[in-house]
Amino acid sequence: MSETFCDQLRKRSLSEPYAGLLGIEVAEVGEGSARVRMRVRPELANIFGATHGGALFSLIDEAFQLACNAHGILSVALNVSITYVAPPKGAALLEATAHEMYRTRRTSSYVCEIRDPESGKLVATAQALAYRTGKEIDLSEGS
Amino acid sequence: MSETFCDQLRKRSLSEPYAGLLGIEVAEVGEGSARVRMRVRPELANIFGATHGGALFSLIDEAFQLACNAHGILSVALNVSITYVAPPKGAALLEATAHEMYRTRRTSSYVCEIRDPESGKLVATAQALAYRTGKEIDLSEGS
Amino acid sequence: MSETFCDQLRKRSLSEPYAGLLGIEVAEVGEGSARVRMRVRPELANIFGATHGGALFSLIDEAFQLACNAHGILSVALNVSITYVAPPKGAALLEATAHEMYRTRRTSSYVCEIRDPESGKLVATAQALAYRTGKEIDLSEGS
Amino acid sequence: MSETFCDQLRKRSLSEPYAGLLGIEVAEVGEGSARVRMRVRPELANIFGATHGGALFSLIDEAFQLACNAHGILSVALNVSITYVAPPKGAALLEATAHEMYRTRRTSSYVCEIRDPESGKLVATAQALAYRTGKEIDLSEGS
């Protein structure tokens, strides 16, 4: 039975070094969408003991990266605008999603958000713009 | 001899968990400005082997966090818009700076960038907006 | 029969000087949402004959202004990030909408877009952040 | 004596319909930079009597449009993130500037701001990203 490109991309993400460093897990990759998770932990804290804005952004960026590359065309981030809504609770298992708003030959754009699925509370929202290089992605082994 | 608040903030950053996780070092904190560094390393790579957008953002966010809190009033990120210019070279020691553009009672804004100081090349730029809570920061021990 | 605050706000918009200058009509104001329209016309053209980016932004900003003030608390724009998707067709009657993503005591955020309702095509998207001053809006005559 | 492309672009802007509608004058166009002006007037007012956010954005967008096209390659706005700092005074002659931060083959980015030159006060700042189409601009008559 053949595997879809989205399945391959999700598998590849399991060995992504940065996702491993931050403890990000990929839950789902669809064409133009993705859902990822990260547990709030002490090593993600900033100087005031709150979750670092860079950690929250990274979770959104992981979802964005997968969503925009899920069409099989290599896409790179051009601009991301993140708005922080409310700090997450300690030990929360945060979930970030990215959904495609449009896609042209050269660019595509995504609306992203982080929620605490337990409480339903919104933590951050983002608008992300990708440049589509036109190059096909090759996920075959060794590449 | 008395230590300035900026010195205290820089010292506090030495024990920040997230900066430790990513390998971010704080070079300088001034009133409304900061300069930080991070070495490009394999553990910061995304699924395509390039430096993850979240790692680059985190470096900028660290500079922003220090710059906006350097006045002694607790400030939190409201919005950051990052534009990616060019991927950094492997093993480059990246430097991010944040500079205050304005500061009112309730908000302040910063222009930030990442460069590879060796080549002078621009890697990313950002515009960052902080909400100033009005609360004084207490960096005394145990807090 | 009593008029809602949203009705009052929509009425007030009929005499807004800037909306009059650009030819913006307000179709709908709800609590945290709004829908407005503008006809593409030669006087909105930029130096290349396309609709000026400022005109498109203004349409979105009108929807945002109404949506964020519809709760009766004076709110001012802090940051808006607009992404241009595709130029509108000549003489199209564009429609912009703003929808509230969240609202706290001090800030609220909106996802906005412009479409050509005839073709359904997306023209621009935006993410807009408002600062809520806490002051009640008084729309009584003469104010 | 030959005229530079920047001079031609500035001349062309004199007959731009949208700049005429809003009362925007172009003061200067350089390679990758521009300076434009607009007088605060009653017809630019929003429903609360303050200068409309769309009018302020339009002033910045005019500077951006000129700066990114001044290299002679047709460039279109991809994303603009504007931060509003403080409302301008009534009847102020506002000045907006755009300065190029970088330029690659496909994109270029600008830092923009509006000031009241009389008081020196900052009104708004923006970060603007252009897509460079690669097509040469032809400003010969009739085009």
C-alpha cells in the first residue's frame, strides 16, 4: 500500500533535530495543514519563569513548515507575524495548528494558532507567509 | 560599587533555561537595547537540514526580551513580525540586536536583526511590540 | 424600540469623512465583527494603474475599526500585518470582513480579509491587534 | 541632460490618482528609499475624529511603493506590518520615509516610519516586504 507524501513528511519530522531539542511532536500533516504539540516544561522558561516567546513561536513555526511543504514543493518562510494572547499554564500540553488561507504559484499563506486543548484557551495566533521555490521535495533516503 | 539594572538583567540571563537549551549567550544589555549570539549547530536544523526558523526567531526574541525589560518595568511581547532574508552558513556565530524605536507608558517597539558578523550578511529582520505592565521588576535573589 | 450599540456605530460610520473619501460603505457591524465594501475605481489607482495598497488596507482597517469598537469600549489600532494575495479586477465591488479571534481586558485581535464576492477570490488577508483603552464610547449627538 | 530613473518615477507619482485623492506629495525618491508628505485634514478623519489608520498606512505605502520600484524592476507589496505609536496632531504635515534593509533577486524589505517633522514625534512605524517580479519598468509616455 502506498504512502502519501504527507505521511512521508510526518515521518521525516520524527528525526528533525530542532523538534527533538524542544520536545515538539507532530500529530498530523495534511495538504496545507498541520497539527503539532509541545509540553510546557522548565527548560522552556525565560528569565521570569514564563514560557519563552521563542519556544511558543517555534511550535507555530513547526506547524507552518509542515503545512506549507505538504504539497511537495519546497517552501521557505518569508514572514511570520505572531501575536501573544495569554501565557500557557505550567505543564500544559500545547497544540499548534496551521491552515492554508491561499496558495499561488509563488507564495502561500497560513493562519496559525496555539491553544491549550484542555482548557480551550488561546495562547498565541500567527499569520505566516511562505515563498514557494518551485523545486520538488525529495524525501527519499539519504537525501 | 553599585551594579546597574542592565548588568543585573544580563547576569540573570546567564541562568535562563531556554537560552541554555538553544545555546544563546547575552553579549550586551543597555537601556532599550541588547545584543545576543548563537552558534549555528546541527541540533538547530529543520527537516531539510537548514537552521530552523524557530531557532532564528528565538535569538531575536531573546534580544527583544532583554531590551524591553532593561528599563526595569516588566514588559511582555505583544506582537513580533519576522522577515527571513537568507539562511545562515553552517557553524556561523550569529548575532542578533534589538534597538528601541519608541516607548510610551503602555507600549514600546523594537527593530531587530540577525547578522553573521563575519560576512556582515543579514539573516533576518523583525519588528517587535511590547506591552509594559507598569510593574517594577525585582531581580533580588530567590525571586 | 431600542437601537443596539452596533446599530449606532454603523450609523455613525455613514458620516465618517475618510470612508466617504474612499467610497467605503459599511454593510454590517456585530459584536467583534464587521463587513464593509468598496468599489475598485480609477481614483484608487497607483502609479502603475493597479489598486493602491493603501486603498486595500483602508478597506480592511475600516472593518477592523468597527469590529474592535463594537463592544462599546474605545479601542485603538496597535499593529496590523497585511498580506497581499492577488490584485482585484477593475470595477470589482470588494468586500472586507473582520472577525475577533480573542479579547482580553487590554487587547483584542482580529483576522481580516478582502474578497471579490463575485469570483470568491481572495485579494488580501490581515491580522490586526487593538489596544482597549477601557473608556466607554459615547455616540450621543454632538460628541 | 539625462534624467535618472528615480526622477522619472517621482514625476510619474505627480499624476498618481490615489496620491491625489489623499493629498500625498512625493518629496524625494532615491534607489531603495523615498520620502513623502501628507497634511492631516478633516477629510482623513475616522468615526472618532482622529486620523484614520488607513490614511496613515497609505502614506507609508506610498513611500514603500516608490522605494521598492526605484531600482527599475517592477516590485509588488507582499506584506506590510504597521505599528501605530501616537496619533498625529491636527493640521500636522506628516512625513513618511522608507529605507531598504536588504534586496535579493526575488524580495526586498524596507523599514518605514511616519514622523511629525515639526515636533520630531514618531506617529507610526512599519516593516514592508516586496516581491520583485523581474520585469523592467517602462515609464515612457503612454505606458
